[in-house]
Amino acid sequence: MDFWSVLIVVCLAVIVSLSVREHMKWKSFYESAGHKPKDVTIRYLFLRSNGVRCRLKSINHRIGLGVSGGSDLDTTVKLLVHKHDLHKAHDAMTEFNKEEARPYYINLIK
């Protein structure tokens, strides 16, 4: 193998390694399927306001050959929490009263 081939292989290995490492930092905490999953967004905003590192990930279940379009009903939204913040997220959610928090957070996502 010449220099450039080795360099390309090493670069690809580094990219794959970083991608896998980043993926392993996040744990699935809550998910919702269907049209406008506000429950996930409300929980996301609540956790963020309590200092929990989290993010949303949208997954379309109709991806494949010959599939065009799709709808929101084919989508699952996952709330991912950083693995070092899982305990903090569980503690925050025990204090989460959906009925009291809902009006404030729904106004934020409209």
C-alpha cells in the first residue's frame, strides 16, 4: 500500500471510532411515535432547564428503496440523555408534574 492509501484508511478508522464513541455517550431516556410528539419535547425542555445534557433524535421508519415521502406518523422521536446525566434526569423527572409544567412548555413549542 502506498502512503495515500494508508492515510485514507487511517482517516476512515478515526472517523468511525469517533462516531461510535459519540454514539455511546447518549442513552435513550424516553420516546414517542406519531404526529407532533409534544410529550418528548416537553420532557426535553424540562430536563434542559434543570441542567441535564440531552438531545432529540428523530427516526423515520419508512426509509428504504422505493419509499417516497412518508408522514409524521412514521416517525419516532427519542429523547437521549448523556450517560453521565442519567441519574440527574431520573431525579428531575420524579419532580416533574406534567399538569403544572405543560402550559409553560407548550407555549415554548408553539
